[in-house]
Amino acid sequence: MSLKARVTDDMKTAMRARETVRLGTIRLLLAAIKQKEIDERIELDDAAVSSIVEKLIKQRKDSISQFQAAGRDDLVAVEQAELAVLQAYLPEQFSAAEVEAAVTAAIAESGASSVKDMGKVMGLLKPRLAGRADMGQASALIKARLAG
């Protein structure tokens, strides 16, 4: 079953169970998927749907940090509930050791020696880690390795 079909089935299940937060989040995800399909006139595959999920997760995390800074705990709770629903659609995440091993391999493969070569390493890592690791953390790890 494709990821898009799974999201649609989960929406129907949430409707029957009257789970309003889950239903709202899934509808938001489906709207983003449909918007992308209409804009680009294509049928999205699982990788493209995963990238949309990642984008929505990043938005939720940004909102959570801003709401916490403003002291809006009510809005933080809403965003965290949406975040939990969205994270269920991502593939299993790599452990820190797996990300570190991938970074080490990419640095060796690209022959990177300084921070100037970071783009080469990120270019190799992005397809390998897409959807399975936080690219911000991977970037920080690469920078630390190349700087030190």
C-alpha cells in the first residue's frame, strides 16, 4: 500500500472514530499532497509524500519553539498533537550511530577535507538520509568533522 493510500485510509478511520485532532491533521496533509499534485500535474510517489510530511513536521517544530518562547502552552499542545500524527507517516528514523557512520562514509567517499567541501558531502548524504534522519543534525556533524 502506498503512503498516500495509507493516509487516505487513516483519514476514514479517524472520521469513524471521531478523532478531531487526528482527522484535522490528516486532512491538512492530504491537502498539501493534492496541492503539490495539482501544481506539478503529477501523481506523487512515496518519496515525494514523505518530503511533504517532513516539511509539515519542520513547520510544527518551528511553531512549537515560537509558541514556547511566547508562553502559549495551549498552542504548544495543539502543535505537539499534530506533530505526533505526522511523525507516524515517516519511515523509521536512523539512530545517531547510523547517521554518524553515513557521515563518515560520505566524507571519505567525497574526499572532503575542509568546511568548503561541505556541499559535496551533503549532496551525497541527502538521498541516503532523506526522511530517515534530521538533516540539520547531519549538517552540524559534518561541519564539526570537517572543522576539527
